[in-house]
Amino acid sequence: MKLQKYPCNLLLLFSSLYPDKREVEFSTPELVRWNFVVYESFSMEDDVVLFAKGFAGAQQVHIDPPLTSSTCHTGNSNEKLFESNPNIMKKRQLVAPTSESNLKRIKKEDKGIKKKKEGRRVEKETNVDIIKSLNLLEDDHDGEGSDIDSPISNVAGSLQQNSDDNDSGLIEGSETEEDNEFSHSDQEDIRTNGGATSEDSVDLSSFDLHLQHNLSKEEIDNQKNLKFSWDVPVIGVSNCTWRGTGQNILKDFNINSCPGLKEKLYEHWMDVSKTSGGKDINSPKQKMFFSLCSSYRDILHCNKRPFYLKGLEDTSIMDAYIMHSLNHVFKTRDCVKKNDSKLARLDECADIERFRDQGFTRPKVLILLPFANVAYRVVKRLIQLTPLAYKVNVEHMDRFSAKFGGEEDKGDKENGEELENAYPQVSSKPYDHNLLLGGNNEDDFMIGIKFTRKTVKLFSDFHTSDFIIASPLCLLNKIEETECNKEKDVDFLSSIEVLIIDHADVMAMQNWSHVHTVIEHLNRLPSTLPRTDVMRIRRWYLDEQARFYRQTIILGFYSNPDINTSFNQQCSNYEGKVKLKCKYKGVMQKVLPKIQQVYVRFNVKSIVDADDERFNYFVTKVFPRINDSDQGGTMIFASSYLEFIRIRNFLKSQNASFCLFGEYMAKKDIFSARRLFTEGKRKIMLCTERAHFYHRFKNIRGVKNLIMYSHPERKEFYPEIANLLDGSENPLCTALFSRLDRSRLERIVGTTWANRMVSSTKPVFVFCY
């Protein structure tokens, strides 16, 4: 027998229920915070009538043993119910008519029952069932660290030998006793910087407007036809403009405000900015970017100066997205708190549809980062930008420093900036390589961060965290684990509302397909029962529309076709999109003057044939000259690994004398290949951009002729590779390009020259500075 659940109260009639008086056993686990399904019942000789609660959904509960006969009725039409069952009609006829005194007595008893129910409800909120909590604690969701802050969790935690390796079992919406002690200052902090968002105010903040919007089918269909229709210059940056879809949100931008930001967060941000320094801190440029974040549109920022390049880091962008994330998390908690308070004053029959304020799980912000040392910087800054009232205690900070930091981080300044002597002054690697990869370059990491009333909890259980900071590789491994082990899940990704991908250009050097896979698994329906009150889940989560409400912010030093594809196809925010368009000066002046650079354009009919056309031009026009020459010392540079494999197979088929420098080669094989090439025992060296990214050799001796099969994505690599020709006679660099290489080309030769080269009738261009 299957019992359907309906969005209204149910009146269940079971005829001849359990003749053998056996207990009912449910085959599916009970819903968290929905323990008591039946709230009233009465029995007769052959029947039992149960009054039960239900919710909107298609979930079914199987009863074993099966019922011999049953009837399910909904709503308040009790007459039809009694008329449909003769046994109840008999029972009804035997009941004496209700007198006036009996009515008074019944009303009095109803009041007493309501008081008892209210007492039971309060007792239920404060006293948690120990057995259930222990069952939740036994669930393994790969959470790191302890997240034990409820009364029962403390009892259960005493039974565990190592609390750092256990999950809390907490659910979103069921805050702990520590969370419930929410200070009056937090509840009264309703006014936001830039406008009032009080309960009685007509003007709602962008947070409320975004999440409370009812999405129509027409809006969903229009996502495929979005066009960038407006441009606004970036304040303080002459060569960049913001381009967006839909309404121009920057038209009336006010440089003196941060709209939608909680006042307490804004005041603390300004205090930290005064001590941190930096020319872009608290600047109009920073406030403009924060305004874009608070508009909840998808953002592609492809000109963010990273911390590892020489010069001042653009920390204003990182601060802006951290403050936006904190604001989103704290406003989400404020919304839940206020609705909890309102629901406590309502009776059980009240309509609670307007109190839907949660997702399937608690995590709302996911930040993807490439390396552990980058995560170390972001988490430290996040803690620093958290107001003092929320971080009286920061748990597991020592463990975090040991796992994510390095020896060089012990001497960091408090604001997260590296000291000048953090790395040795004399190094065989470039300065930026040492900063990015010289520390903790672990690329398989993940950490959950949870905010309670006065505590920041690091290494909290992922399902009960507010922030999840991880690498794409780690999340990919967890996703693959769920495919092999059905007991594990990644349901903590089901309710992400803000996705931030920082240092996207570095992730492109790792493997952008990992990022693509992670985004595909966001905002899916959970594989297990939700750890929250199902009556509080927002409708668009249940309707599988969460991806249209998720904001995605992609930040990097540059963009490439893979990043653009993810932004255009995987970011479907109904609010619209904004991206940064920049003009570049190029890096040709960094190449040594005596090196002659010849750019040759080959024709491409379509993007589908681009790779084949490039390879055919190399085989027919370039390789014959290399093969016929007796001179060795030719280096062929390929940007992608697929190009590397294709050229390698071709050289093998031609019995060419060559050696390899690839990203998957062992160090000893790389040094062996360099030695053979330097000694002239191999005429050709084939290398990839990723191999150069991870090794960054300043000098490879013996290079006399350079063939740029494809241009590097990272513009700073071009002069490094070209300058390897230093010391050779008549150095020559030949670079192949097509009209589809405009984005790479403009970062190297400049936007002006790139536009001229792809549109000119002449196919050859020579540069010699």
C-alpha cells in the first residue's frame, strides 16, 4: 500500500487496520523535523481514523505489512468521508447530540489541548532526541572538523573519541542553541547602506527582490537570446568598459554608496580599508564592482590583476566579492530568523507559503580556487573582513594554517600581503612563479566555513556550512566517488546561490573541464532526503529552477574560449549578464630587439575546421623547411596538449629527430630531453604551454629557431619563450595565426595591431623592435 502526501491536512481512514496487531514499519527514513505525521486519531471496533499532516510532493511511503483496506480523504469535506464508510456512519449515529454545555466543555478542552501542543512544540525545539542525533552523527558526508554546537551534539560528542573527524548532523533551518541566541543588534541591523529594508518598508533590497522573484516560462526561454546592449566605462580604468544585457544597472551609479550592504558590514569594511591601504581600496572602481555583485547578475571580469605579478595586487576586487558573499550569508540567516519568529506566533493551520526562505541544504556560497595557498589568502581576508561581533572565536585556525599555509606564510603581514623577503631573492624561477607555485601548491583541497552568533567555524561539515571553498579537482573527485559509492553524496552543492571562480586563468592551465563538470553538478535535486523543513524550501528549488537564480562571478587575468563558453552556456541567471571588455597594449616591447618575429596568417573557413587548417599549413608550409635544413635547434611551441599529441605523432611518422617537453613528463625525462637538445643530438624540441607554466625554465640553451604553432594563452609567456633565442645567430620566430585567434593575438601584439592583422589582405607581418 502506498500513501500519497498532499498539500493540505489529510483524514486517513484505515478499515480493519492490522488484524494481527503488528507495528507499521516505514521503508524510507523519516523526514528531519517532520517526525510526527499523525497528530490526532480515534478508533472504533473495525476502523482507525488518523488525522495527518502532508506536504506538496510526490514522495511515497511504503507500509509493510500491507493494509487490508484503506481510504484516503483530503480537505474539510468530512460529510463525504462519513457517508462513504458505513462503519463511521454507525459510530456517528451512536454518538449523542451535543448539548450547549457539551459545546462549552469541548471548547475548553480544545484550549487546553492547544496549550499542551504549544508546550510540546517549545519542548521539542529545545530538547533534541538523542537517538536521532546519534543517527545523524553516524552519517558520513566527508565533512572535516567538528561542528558540534547543539545541546544534544555535545552529549553525542562525548561518546566520540575524536570530535575533529565527525559531522554535526545539523540541518539548515534547525539552528543550534548558540545560533538562536541572536543578539538584538543583529536583529535590529535591518537598515542597509543605501536604503531601508525594514519589515514594513515597501522598498526591498536586491537580495529580497532577486530571491522572491517568480520566474516565468518566457523569461526562461529568453535566456537563449540574450544580447549585450549597453556599455559603461570603468571608473579609473581608461581601456576597459562594462558590457551588459537587459537594463543598464550602472546608468545611475552612485560612487558614494554600496547598495544593499548591511550597515554593520559596511562600517567594518571601511575601518579595515583604512588600515589595509592600497590605491583601489574604497575607490569608485571597487564600489562599482560591488554594485555589480549586489545586482545578482552573472559577471565575467577578465582583467583582474593577480597577487603574484609584480606591482600592486588588485585586492579591491577580492574584497568586494567577499563582502558580497558575507552580506548574502548574513541576510539569508536574518531572513530565516525573522520567519522563525513569525511562525512561532502563528497557529498550525496558517498559510506558511510566504515563509519559504531556504534551500535543500545550508551552503549558499561556493568559491573555487586553484591552489591551497590562494585559499589561504582568501580565507584569511574573509575572516579579517568579518565584523568583530561575529568572530569572537575562530575555531581550528591553527589547523587551517598548518594545512593551507606554508613556511613563508608565517611572516605574512596581518592584512595578507607577503613580505618582500618571503622568498629567496636569488631563484632559478621567475618572481611570479615563486609566489604562485613556490608555497603550498596543493590542488586537491576543500574546507567548509560556518558562522554562528559569535564564532567562525573552520572545517565544518560541508552540509551545514555557509561557505565552501574548494579546488575543482577535489570536487570532481567527490562527484566521481558518488558514482561508485551510493552512500556518499554531494548534496551540499544543491543549494548554491553564489558561485565565485577566482583565478580562472590559472584553472585553465590546470584543466578547465574540471570546472565545467563542477558547474554542471550545481543546483541539482539532492540524492537524499533534504536536511531541512520541506515546508520552508523555496518553490524554485522544488521546480528545479535554482540554476536560474544562481549568481556566477568569474574572475581572471584573462579570458579564453573555454571560459567564455562556460560563461555563455552554463551561467543562466535570469537577472542577466555583465562582462568586462578591455583593450590591450601588447607585450612585444618585452622581446629582445634583435629577434625578428614573422607572423603568418592562414585561412580558416569555419571554427570547426580551424585545427585541421592549422595542422595542414604546418605540414605543407613549415615542416618541409625544418626537415630540409641541416641546422638543428628548432623549438616548436604548442598551446594545447591535443596539438602537442598531434604534432608528436606526425614527427614520429616522419622519423624526425626530436625530443619532448610535456606537462606529464617526469623531471628526469625533462632534463634528459634538454640535454639531448642542447648537445645537438636532437634537432627539434616540442613543448607545451602547461609544461612551461609548471616549470618556467629561464633558459633552454640551443634554441636557434622558434616556431609558434599556436600563441600562448598567458601573454607574459610570449616574451619568455621568444627570448630563449638570445645568443643565437640570426634568431627567427615564426608565429602562425588565423582570424579566430584575435583574443590571444591582441594580448600579445595589442588590440590595434590585432584588428589590423586579422582584417588585412596581406597574410605576413614582420615585427622587429
